[in-house]
Amino acid sequence: MKRLTVVDSLRGWSLFGVALSSLIIFQYGYYGDSFPDFYEMEALSKSLMYFVHLFIEGSFLPIFAVLYGFGLKKMSDHMYNSGKSGKLAVFRKGLFVFLTGVIFMSFLYNGDILYAFGIITFILLFLIQRSVKTLIRTIFICILLLIITIASNPDLFRSLEVAPVAQEMSDAQMEYLHKEKELIPKATFDERNAFWLDTNDPFLTYSDTQILLVLPVLLFSLLPLFITGIIFEKIRYFETGITRPKKIFVYIMPILLLYKALMISMPDSTFLMIAGSISSYMLGFSYISAFYIVYLKCGNKMLFNALAATGRLAFTNYVIQLIVLGFVCYGYGMQYFGNSDFVIPCIIIIGVFIIQMIVSSLYVKRFKYGPLEYVMRLFTYWTFKPKRYATKSE
């Protein structure tokens, strides 16, 4: 199966954005970043937090999801062309990703979303060989269902968003963050989970009906991204050069950033909340197009080659990032959870990513797959003899 270096480079770049986005949750939980004054953050930390909110959070996960769907389609086609069952391979990969996500949630990080990727992979089994028209119709149906769900339950949508859920905290919310700040930095994994799962959460006031709608909202939000990745593979999006749609996505980037900035600045506006959320997703496509155009102009540069190596080992590098994030923020490491300094953790994550690029570049010269990629291929292709060592042409 021929690899596209530009896709590997983009996947490596998206890993960096996902790591910085995850740092906010690791360091401040699900709500703390919405109230920087509570943590007495200095101006530099506030500015850096705002930068991550505006340019990264909510816009890099879509890139990762699109590339996952893209890779899934290439894998499926490769299996069919080899005379084997593409659906069975897709199912096994989905099962592996789902089980890995469950393990991560149980022992590493309860906010991991790999399990969601696994569930969506099962759904894609029925879509991966469909025509582009059918896939586009499916995307519109998901968007329509999402709009209907949001319109009927706007409070649910607001609580799921990354923007602050309130301009000011209630006494119960402030007490919750105080307890979280005192407990989490020194707590064990079980103690952290016990707090987040068992403590009454004053930020969330779901009714029983709304609780049932959380999964459909996430599904209708994420599924179109994966389907778009399949469409990109079908239309050879990364092999067609600089086309008009790519230019349009780049041109509208300032508008998307403006709506996202307004959402962050005025979180009580339902219209801006919806417009900003859509802009966050669309910004991911602007980033994809901009990255592709820049790559075509200077794709042989050392930086892009290092990103490509990092992207080839995406699963392994992602797990390493989770471990490092936990070490920086939780009790078995530096205990930075709730700390007012957001700069040092960011510098650490940037430094770790640079090390990952260097090590990955050296690794792929010798090996074709990363350690965890190798295990995933054993499970996906159900063979104990996948080609492990890289050749000169690779």
C-alpha cells in the first residue's frame, strides 16, 4: 500500500495540536480553563491559553478524524485488491481501537476518545465502499439530525462546548473547582475517577432525556469528519494539486477565526456558540488545505520529513504524549494540575514533540512500523508476519 508523505506529515502535525488541546484538559479538567481568574493565571499564561483556544482547540481533532477515515479507506481498498476481506480488516481494526480506548480510559486517562473512534469504525463498515454521492447524503443527514437535536436541547449543546458554560461561577461551581484543585494533583487514578464520576457536578444539569442525547450529538458531530476522509481518498484530494476548493478553504480562514474568537469572547450568545462551533470544525479543513499548499511548495524540507516520520508512528507517539501529559499534571509526576502556570507545561509538550520528531525520523530509517502500529497490524490483518523492517525505497 503506497503511503502519501503529505498525509503522514499532516498526521504528525495534527498530533502536535491534539497534544496541546489535551494539555488544557489534563491541567485544568473539563471546566477550569473557562475560568482562568480562578487559578490566578498571569497575563502570559492567559494569552497562551487564549492562543490554544483560538487556533488549536476543536480544530485539530477534525484533522485527525479526517485522516483516520482516509487511512481506513486506503486499507480497505488494499485488502480488496489483494483478494481479501476489506470489511473484516476494518472490523478488526475498529475492535482493536475500541478495546485500546477502553483500556486507556480504565488505566491511563478517562477522557481518551479512542473508544469513540472504534465505535465509529463499526459504523463505517457499512459506508466505506459506498459512492461519493451516498457519502455526501449521509453527511447531510447527520448534520440535519444534529441541528434538530441542538434546536430541541440548546442547553445540552452549550454544556458540551469548549467555551465557558457561564460568565460567572455559582458558589457550588467554585467549591467544585476548589475540591478538584486540591485533590487531583496528588490523587491516584482511582481517586481521580472517583471524584469525576461520583462527585455531584454543578456544571452539568442534564435531565434524563439529555443524558440519552449526549451520544447521538457526539456521533452526528464526528461521523461526518470520518466520512469526509473516505471521500478525500475517493477523489484523490491529496493528489490533485492546488484546486479551487483548497484555495477557498484557505481564503475563509480569517472569517472562521473571527467567529471562533467571538464565540470565546461572548459565550452566552447561542448564535455565536453555534457559529463558533461550526467554525472550529471548518477551520480544521482550512488547516488541511493550507498545509497541503505549503507542503507542495516545500515538501522536501527537513521539518516536513520529520513530521512525516512522526505521523507514520502516530499511534505510538499519541500514547507517549498521553503518558507525558499525565506525568506533567498528575500525582505520579510534576503535579501541575490546577497550577496557574500554563507556560511551563506548554514548553514541556513542545519539547517532547520535538524529541518525538527526531526519534521518529531515526526510527523509520530502520523499521517500517512503530511498536504499537506493529501490534495493531497483527490484529487488523490477523497475521504474525507483517513486514517490519523498512527498505531503502520506503
